[in-house]
Amino acid sequence: MKANQSVLVIGGGIAGIQASLDLANRGLKVYLVEKTPSIGGRMAQLDKTFPTMDCSICILAPKMIECFRQPNLTILTYSEVQEVSGSAGNFTVKILKKPRFINVEKCTGCGVCAQHCPVEVPNEFDMGIGVRKAIYVPFPQAVPLKYTIDEEHCLKCGLCQRMCQAEAVDLNQKPEVAHLNVDAIIVATGFELFDAQRRSEYGYGKYKNVLISLEFERLLSASGPTGGHLLRLSDGRIPKRIAFIQCVGSRSLKGGVSFCSSACCMYATKEAILIREHIPECEVYIFYNELKVFGKGYQDFVTGAQTHWGVKYIRALPGEVVQDSKTGDLTLWYEDTIENVTRSIEVDVVVLCPALIPRAANKEVGVILGLELDEHGFFKPKDPLFAPVDTNVLGVFICGYCQSPKDIPESVAEASAAAARAAEVIALSASKEVH
Amino acid sequence: MVAEPKIVAFLCNWCAYAGADLAGVSRIGYPPNIRVIRVMCSGRVDPVFVIRAFEMGADGVLVGGCHPGTCHYVSGNLEAEKRMANTKKLLKLIGLGPERLRLEWISASEGGKFAQVVTEFTEDLRKIGPNLLKAQVNVKAPIPYTKQMISDAVKKTNVQYCLECGKCSGSCPISKVNDTYSPRRVVERSLLGFEEKVLSGTDIWTCLTCFLCSERCPSDVRFPEFVRACRRMAPMEVMEELCAHRGIPMALSRMMINPKIKQDRMGWLPEGAEISKRGDMLYFVGCIPYLDVVFEDFNLELLKIPKSVVKILNKVGIKPAMLSNEKCCGHDMLWTGDLENFEKLAKKNVADFKKTRATKLVTACPECYRTLKKDYAEVLGNFDFEVLHISELLSELVDKGELKFDGGLSTKVVYHDPCRLGRHMGVYEPPRKVITSIPGVGLLEMARNRENAICCGVSSFMSCNKYSKEVRMDRLREAKATGADLLVTTCPKCQIHWKCLTSEKPPISPEMVTMEMRDLSVLVAEAMH
């Protein structure tokens, strides 16, 4: 048996977590590298998940804790992969551990430092709506529950250092480099959102009451900037009518990406149902092109939204959103393609569902690992039908959204697939036969 | 052998026609060169009748009406007097000469006068000479459509990628006020085999070709270009019925194709202006001298635009080449489906440009700009000139620090992006840079600006109707709501279309439709003293 038997997983979202747990639970060593201060990824930002309407963090946090407690699993947060060399069965990886300016051995996660920190910056976890301090944990259920100082905004006033009873603040901390030797690598870098400001006709970035879906998700969440109370950002009023606009920047031959992000029809329905739960008097409209809801139970989910919850679906992509600058109220113009008439509708809030796109940083990862990307920035599978988690590099596997658009169930399944393939590399390299 | 002059006479039913009849009954002889068209009143004679008569080869046009004060409809003949005076100015510009149009008051009892007028007019026309433009009548002939042509148009403009999402109709300024008009449904019909309905209907003429729909279309369907291709195959009658101002501008443009045309269109040039027959940079004026006459009543002082441009160019040391017999760029022809005449005009223009040895063309009209820069190259295959809009030239000068202002102004302006300069050609920032470089000028923006700007409401003089009126009023309202003193634009047509609101009947209250407007070149020239 080789001494190594370890796998590097790049990306701490649900796919990365699932793959790591699968490998660790069968006795293999796993290094889970995540560039933000906590694992969890996008799923931690969601309020509920479709189609089960589970509380997202409630089902995710146990897995995150499991990662933390698994002795075979080493979580390397606030870290990035810098170099990779070698081949399947014997990869040498150089990892940069960015300085948190906190001694993680000593930090108890008590939060006194953050109470006293004078600097407030927009909170990335809340999509810039809420604020956090320069010393922070990204969200309450963060794993590891250790604070991080954001070097860019820290004033180096030292207040946190003075208040920390565990003496965990180390303002002179330097970046560390770690060298690992692993048999296989799994890439699970997830997605980012298409910049909805590019579709300037919808006014995102100009009009306060035009939000993107992930921002809206934070408003719905109890851990969000409004404590889960659904309020308009411009004036704090309770909305009476909310409209969703699908396909913003997706399925486009110009001004966007050509693919379908696969999850938006479902998550818009989910958010619409949540609105109806929060505020039964609030009317909800979903403006769509097609309803791509082909998973198990998905069509019933949408039908239920229409019949039981009274969500109104209109087959039209609005031409533009116009704002009444005095009230912040919005008017949508659209052609109802079923009734064949052009109309306008006044709403309080517009939620845009932008395309979910592979991260721009995938290019760098591709260079470091020698992976091929397609024209959209997704990692190319070795064969889209028969080897969907393999890549052009032996021993390197991909899973989750960075491989192709998919939802949570599919990401988890694919993560297990990648874990199985990675374990195969280890098993085969033990017998010196790598395919 | 000189051909006998042909005179077309529009005679009013109550006086002039009766007078002509009396001449006949009284056996008073007069030359047989006259062809009579009876109208109920001389005020019925639209300038376009006169222009078209000349386009079709008449050597002279006579309009006969009742004596002032005796018009059967009280003031119709006074209308005629105004119109014919206006038409004479057009005839002077186009090079035919105002003497070819005669307006006479002939009462029902003046048979003798009628005969005398005809005799004198015929003799004068013999001396003036024949209408040289009759050699070539360039009326648009519709192309009989084939399924192949439709299919080619569909492929070329991406129509087959339409997702039927309706974003186009949700964006279209006309669709918002006229919900029976839907770009999506036009596309749908074309794809489902109802091409004949599309081609013979009014929808393809309703499109403003403003490109707002195609700017936002996720499938990159270039609907206005599809509409343009359809217009080529559409029957003429629909177009002629819908064409505003009875197609005068286009009739004048068509006349310019004639090789014998010799216009007299440089009268606006101020004393001391430095221009030349040859030069590296050619200033292409466009149809402003004609539009200034056609829309005389609007008092837009359109001629200030070319005057300002020449002044600015001279001040920065450029002595532009100019064409004394400049032809229309052909924009309206292209966009109303008259590709054949467009090509003829384009070829003539290019030949003229080459004679000046120019390498750069500068124009103050976005339609000319787009047409010269984009469509000439596409239609002719090669086009070796660099084309600049005046705002681009001025913006470059601002960058180099070469645009000097003596005093500056003190005013707040709002800038409107014309469709042809903005969405069609992507020129958004240069005009803004120029405006903000003028001391004392504050630039305000409408909410719908740049690629979201709303069309002024009319394009190629097509489909000017109540819906277009609403679109225009809406845009003016938006401009006024910014609180600006001045509405600045770089398109003379936009100004004309907005000003036209003031001549609506019943009249709309002035505060709703008036706002002080200025062309960018005029603003800059004012600030330069």
C-alpha cells in the first residue's frame, strides 16, 4: 500500500463537501481547499432548497460539521492552489494559505473582536446588502468557526487584539505555503452570477428595487440582512407585488451566454412560493420563456405553485423595467405571448434570474492543472456521455456546476461519482495500474 | 428638333377650370401643350404633385385658382399661394428653376386670360428649355417576391432563431401604445408561412427601425433589417399611403439620381466661409437645404447646422471639400425598400467623392453617417473612405485640446441619442464629451439613454400617425422632466419630428410639445463665438 492514499478537493461547496466526505468516510485522506474563509459555498446562501423546501443551511451544516470532525479530512480554508505538478498517483501541490491574521488554534469563535471592530464593509455573503466588520466570520454556521481579518479594509487599529481574551489576533501573520502529495485531484469550483447590469434595460444597479435572485434569497433568509423579513430595500415597505424575470443573460446569442442554467425556473418557483408564505397578500408573477422543470417531482412543484400557491406565470420576457423615481415603484413592459397583447404592470420589486456562469477563475485553475475548458468556461469532461467526471488529465476529476449547469441533487450525485473515480486511482496506483 | 414643352395644369373647379372651359367654348386658341387636371380648389395642390409632375417629365406646372377673396372655399387659394411659394424654393434648389412653376388667378369668366397665360407660359418654357430630368424616371418598382427571397432574408437576419419570448414587443415604443402591433407576431407569421400577409400588410411599415428590439433580443434577431428586406418585396400602394408629407423628400432624392441634375444648393454658405472643390476632408451636408424649405413653418433654422459645421471646421483650420451638386445619401430609399435607386445614388456619390480626392467624409446627420459608413460598403462591395460624424471629430479635438471656447454658455442640456448614431453605430460618448467640454454647460441624462434611448418616433417619414405622436410626446415629456433648458441632439430629423407635434390638429397645448432644441454643432458654434 502506498503511503499517500490522499485526494485534493478544490472547492468547498456542496459538491466538494460531498466528494470529500465520500472519500474520507472510506478511509482515504482528503485535503479540502476553499478560497473563502468557510466551506459551504452557494448552498449556504440559500434559504430553502427545491423541490423539498428543506432549510438549506439546516441540511448543509451537518455535512460541514462532519467535514470538520472527520479525522481523515483536512479543511484548508482561505487557501488557494498555486501549482500542481506530477501525474496521477503522484501529484505535488503547492497551496498558499492566505493570512487570516488570526491564530486558528487559539480562536474560539466568540465574536467579541467583531463587536468592537470599527470598520463596516458590504457583506459578500449577503451579496453586498448587509454589512460585516473587517474582522468577521462569513455566516453564523461557518466551518471552521474562526474569525478572519480582511486585510484590504483592516485599519490595523488593534482593538480586536486588545479585546480578544484568547489572544488569537496576530496582525503580523504571514502567508504560508503548504506542499502536499496527493494521488488524485477533484475540481468543484461551482459558479458565479452573470453581471445583470449588462442587461441595462432592467435597471439593475440603477434601481434600488431591482434585485438579482441571490440577493433576494438573502432577504428571504432568517440569517440575512433583514432577518428574513421581506421588505423593499428602497423604503422598507412590505411589497404587494413582486415580479421575477427569467433568463437574464442566458439562452442568448448575444449579450449573454447561450446555455440554460438549468436551476432558475425551479428556484424562481421556490422563491415565489416563499414569498406567498411570508406575505399571503403579495402577488407574485414569474415572467418566463420556457419552464425547464424536468427533474423528479419538479413539474408537480411548479403546478403546485400555480394551483395551490397562486403564483402567476406569464409567458413573456419583459422588454424593460422603468422606475418612478419618486416612489421607487417599478413598471414592467411585456408582450403576453399567449394573449397577444403588449402591456405594462406595476410592481414593487423585480427579481432578476441571471445566468449562472462558470467562474472566471476557472481559467487559472485550468492552467495550473492543465485542464481544457470549453468556450463558456466550463471544464471539459473527457467524454460528455461516458466519462463525464473525467478530464483530459489522468487523475484529475471534475464535478458540480463547474462541469455543466445542474442543481443540488445532480451536484451531489456527480460529486460521489468523482470521489469513486478518485478512489479508483488510489486503488489502482496501489497495484501500479493506472487507467 | 426641340420637343414641345409639356405643361401639367392643376385648375380649380370653380374658377380656373371654368375659365379654361370658357376659353374652349369661346374658341380662343391656345397651344396644345397643356394637360389639365381638375381639382376642387387650388389649395388642394400639394407641393408633391408639382414635384412628381417634374419627376415624371413635365417641363412646366401651372396652378390656376380663384382670385384672392373669391375662393369658393374662402381661403384655399391663399393656402395655394403659400405652398407654391414654398415649392418654388424647392425647384430652385433642385436646379429646375422656379420659373417652371406658375401660379395664376383665373376667374370663371376669364377665358381670354387663361389662353394668354398658357400661350406665354409655353413660350417661356421653350426659351428655358426642356426639363432635363425627364430622361430618367426612377420610381421604385416592387420586386415580386419569391419564397427563396423571404428565406434568404430570414437567414440573413437571424429570424429563424426567434424564441417567441416577446422581449421585442415589450421594448418596442410603438407596441406599447398600439398593442395590435407586435414585432414578434410579424416574425411568427413570416416563419409560419403567412409571408403574403406580412408583405401586403401595414405592420412592416409601422416599424421605426430604431433597433431597440434587436438590441435586446437574446437571439440576435435583427428585426429592422428583416423589415427592410420585406419592404423591398412589398406593394408600393401601401407604402405611398402611409408615407408622411406625401413623400416629397424621397421624390427630390430620386430626382438627384438623374445624370442631368444640376442643383443650386449652396446658397446657405455664409460670406467668408472657406471651402474647396478638393480636399482631404469632405463635408457631406445631406438634405438639410431641402428639409429647411419643406419644413419652413417650423422655424427650426436648420440651415444653422451646416453653417455651424463649416464655421467650426474653418476655426480648427480645416478647409473642407464640398460638393455643389451633392446627392442625397439615399437613406430613406434604402429603408423603404428601394434598393435599385439606392445603389444608383450611392454609385453617383462615390464617383463625386473620388473627384474631390477626399479620404475622410464628415457629416452632421446620423442617417447620412450610418448610410455612408455602413450601408455603402455593404451594398457597393468596397468603400475606401473614412466616415466620421461631426461629434466624433469634435470629440477628438477635445481630447487633443484643440477645441477652444471663447465664452461658453450657462445652461443645462439634456442629450438625446438618435437611433442611427446610437444603437445603429454605437456612438454614445463623443457627443457627451463635446457637450461637457463647453464651459458652463451642464449635461443631464434621461433615464432611457444610450442603448436604451427611445426613438424620436418617426423613421424615413413612414408611419407618422397617432401612435407615433404618443411616442414623440412621451420622449419630449421625458426630456422636460430632467429639468434641462435645452434638448440637444445630433439629428436634424429628430428635431423636425418633434417640432411637427406643434402642427397637429387639434392643437396640443404648447407646454406639452415644445422644448427648446439645439443641434450639437449649433451649440458648439455658439459657444465658440
